[in-house]
Amino acid sequence: MDEQTPYVPPKVWTWNKPNGGHFASINRPVAGATHDKELPRGKHPLQLYSLATPNGVKVTVMLEELLALGHEGAEYDAWLVNIREGAQFSSGFVGANPNSKIPALLDCSFAEPVRVFESGAILLYLAEKFGTLVPTDPVLRAECLSWLFWQMGSAPYLGGGFGHFYAYAPIKIEYAIDRFAMEVKRQLDVLNQRLATSRYIAGDDYTIADIAIWPWYGGMAKGQLYEGGEFLQVHEYTHVIRWADEIAQRPAVRRGRMVNRVMGPLETQLHERHDASDFETQTQDKLRPAGST
């Protein structure tokens, strides 16, 4: 089929395995495990299984922020889940998240581990567990949670919509790119108008709403997602850029971005995290010249 031939959907859809472009190997129309493999466990009560996609970064930033605030119970082990190799379809991971998407968290501080999946749910669970980064005032809490759920509902347009068709789809479809570009620009404008009158997303204080939104929309505003910044003219959203820059300077955010990262400069990658000292020792090991001790 070429661009001049209109697509007519069949009466019954069938799975065409090669379809899906860059991420074809991770997409399938059925749920459940494809192979048996238990999840590893570390020494800390909180066990995270993830990858440094925007959704994964939310949780590692949250955990690092909690530790920076002095919550020792937020110490965690972060295990790498390589989604391109199908690790999210192991029996252990499906047990932690039946939706087979990263991130997944196990809280082993109970007699039986508590599983938490969906990145927004993990942020809210941790905020309530440690009593911080979500307002207690009813009005401010409502604002914070509204923006948290705004992100959860909006990000598919940015990631699976614009990101897929602009950067990863095997063929470029003008209608699809235009449709999602329009919506992403509208979303950026929503944030830009909000941040014109508010230092942070939910008000004067930094909250889980900022932690949820920053990896997606902060990354897009700074041209760090899909190389689509020029296409979307992200420089127009000056208030989003101001906010994104401020959050990027937070030490906990810089640490959280590194965890489970497998792309980019070596000094920005920390494939697994099991102790705070890993940020120093493992990074130094990666940067040490071959053959040195």
C-alpha cells in the first residue's frame, strides 16, 4: 500500500508481527508471561524494576528526593528491565505488573510484598507512605492530584502518539504526525500558561506533580525527546523551559535520571542502583580507562 491507496480496515483485525517499527518486538495483542524468570531481590525494603524512560525516571527521581529529605526507609534497589529484550514479559515481572510495563515496585516491608504498578500510582503510594511531596491542605492536594492525573492521561499523546509517529514509525504519516503534534503543542501551552503564574505545577511548592510531568514535558521543552523540539518550536514555551531548567538542577533529579539508564554518555548511566555510593563507584568504574586499576 502506498500513500495514494487508502487503507480500508478489514472486518476482523489480525496481528501482523513485523508491524510496529522501532519497538515492534515489545508490542503484542495478548497479556501474560512469555517465559519463567523470577525477579531479583536486594537488601532494601523497596525493590524497583525499571528502565530510564520518562515513566521510569519519575520513580527514581521520587526515591532520590525522599532520600534527600532524610527518609532512610526510601533506600531502594533498582534493577534494570530491558524492554527491548522482553524482560517485562517474565513471570516474575508479570507478577509485579500484570500490564507488563515499567516501572514496577515491590514494597517488601510487609509480611507479604505489596506490588505497585503504574508510575503515577507509585508516586502517590510513596508520597503517602512517607508523608511528603503531596500537600495535606485539601485545596492544594486537589490541585496536585489533578495535575498528576493530567500527566497520566496526556502523556500517551506525547509518547505513544507524537513520539511514535514522528520518530519511530516505519513510515511517516502526515495526518498522524499533524494530529498528535497539534495536541502536544496544546498540552505544552496548558503548562506554559499555568507556569506563567506558578513557580511549580501545583503551586509554590515542589510536588509529585512536578516529578511526574518533568521527565515528559520538561524533556520535550528542552529538546531531549525524539529530537522533535525544533519541529514543535518548543522555544516558544518560555515558562515551561524556566521550570524545566530549575528542576533539572536539583541534585536528586540529576541522580534519579542516571538510574537504570542505558543510553547517552557513560557518565550519565547507572544501570543498577543498590546503594547511594553506586553513583560514585560505578560511574568511576565506567569512566576508568581500559586496563587501569
